[in-house]
Amino acid sequence: MSIRELTPEQARARQQAGVAMIDVRAAHERAAGMAEGARGVAGGELLAAPGSVLPSPEQEIILICQSGRRSLDAAVALQAAGYTQLASVAGGTVAWRAAGLPLVQPGLDAGERDFYDRYSRHLLLPQVGEAGQRRLERSCVLVVGAGGLGAPAAFYLAAAGVGRLRIVDDDVVERSNLQRQIIHTDAAIGSAKVESARARLLALNPHIEVDAVAQRVTSANVDALMEGVDVVLDGSDNFPLRYLLNDACIKHARPLVYAAIERFDGQVGVFDAGRRRGQAPCYRCLFPEPPPPEFAPNCAEAGVLGVLPGLAGVIQATEVLKLLLEIGQPLAGRLLRFDALGMRFAETRVPADPGCALCAPGRAFPGYIDYASFCAHRG
């Protein structure tokens, strides 16, 4: 026997005649509004123990969801379990709202309502869900650099609901930054980059915390900056800082999400040797020694297409979220390279170096070094 599908108006009339309506969506979906008078019972919960919700198999029941598909599927499953008086609202809550029928919001406080509404698209993903979103809320990411890479990455991490962003940069906003460092505005010229970034991020998501640290990262302060951090995002543009961050991440057993850009080319990778000795590489496994300066000019010397750091930074943010949620396959052991002019992507395997001076299994952390001197006298 097929399941009856009712228009929202027909369902409302039956409801006013005393027929029970059950909203089978998850709690976070119902938080955005549900049909007045409906009872919220998630579909899985309803089907696991229908007798606790519907004591009589002959009771007339109307089911509603977001679009009408899940309520129809739930009705079919209940019918197979012996329930005979079932109907589903065609078009679900979307059609109900479009018909101008009354909606109510469950008894949530303002903070809960904001959470369920703001992250509603994340909450629909089985790989994230409410548990994953709460995990992001408890996470802390160290973003080194509030420039071309850190700007887009921080924007998306803030939007995604990462609870604490610690942004470190000792520079000020210059007009030449605005072509690619989209977190800053013309009005911010002359102000500290970290303060400019903090203001923009809190304007986007006032429910996160942003630590604005107007300092240069050095061997003397890197350990303090690493306290409480889950993942480090490297938005730097120089080799001494990259080596320092790599070494600190090994010492503190934290993953490092790396990127570099030049002209029209970029690359992104994840170095996780601190947690996975002998399995995942570190930055030194890829670059045991820095290249000569003439082979690694920075953006101020070589130029860069303004959108390029946006592409690399968004990939970095994606990798950070995957690491925090422990989903998917991070770029550990892989270097993703892209050519924006040809719009081509290529992947290079980066194995862990068993003889690496920093991350070889069983090797004690040797301590920080003079990274500026190391990079100046090698290559």
C-alpha cells in the first residue's frame, strides 16, 4: 500500500482535527523552525522504538521532514512494522513555510539557536554532525602570518567555528598588501595586521576567540605560542620561520599545515612527523637544507597573482579542518602543487626520511638553532 502524501494545507487541516504530526528531522534541523503543533522525534529514534512514540498501530500519524523525502521513507518503514494510518507532508517544512503556515522554534536559548543555525550545513554532514562541530568549537589553531595565506585560511576557519584562533604577526598593514591579503581593508593601513585580522574575524563570527599576538615568532617564544594548540598553520614567507615551526611541531607533536606561493605557482602539504615518527615526513624530510636565496624569492621580489594565496590558503584551511575532525585523507606524505596559469594540479609523494636530523624514530629533540644563520649559510 502506498503512503498518502498531503499538501501542507491538507496536513494542517488534519492536524487541527486532532491528528498527531511528527517532525522526523534531527534536533539541529528543527532548531531553525518546525510546523506548529508538531512533535520532534528524530527519524532514527522513531524507527528504533516506534512503540514508545506511537503506542497504537491504528493511530493516524502525519510525518514531516525538511523536503518530504525522509518522512516518506520513515512512513514506509513504519508501515512495514505494522502501522496502517500514515501520511507524509509533500515538500516538507520547506513547503510548509512557503505556504505561510505557522512555524515555531524549539525552546533553545539564543546561543544554541545561533549554533544550530550558523553551522546548519556542517551539521547535515555525517562526517561532521553536532559532535564534530562541538569538537571544532573546542579546538585551537595557531595561524602564523596574517598575510596572503593566513588571511583566507583564518576567514574560513573562523566561519567554520574553530573556537580559538591564535594569530601571530609583527607586521602592519600596507597598501600593497590589499591586492591579496583580503582580511585587511584600506581603513586598516598602518595598523597591526593581527588587530586588523581580529576585528574582521570577530565581525564574521563573534562566538570564537581570537588571540592577536603582535610579535615575531622566535625560538624564545614559540613554545609559549604552541601551548594549547591542536594544529599549526604556516602562513609565513621565509625559510628560517618554516624550519622553526617544523621543529616546534616535532617537539610538541602537532601537525603542521604548510603552503608556499610564488608568481603563479603554489604548493600545500601537511607535515605530521611529531605524532607519526617514521610514517609521516617533516618539512626537513622535503628540504633538508634551504635552497639558495636566488632560487626562492619572496612575493615582494618575484610578484604574485593576487588570487593565488587565496587558493593555497583555502586548501590549508581544508586540511586543518580535516585534521581537527579526523576525517578524510590529509596531505601528510604528499605535496600538492598547482600551476594557476595552466590550472593544473600535481601531487608528489614525500616519504619520511629515516635519517632525518629531527624526526627520525627514536631521535631526541636536539633543541632550537640559529635558523637565520642556518638558512644564510646553506645552499
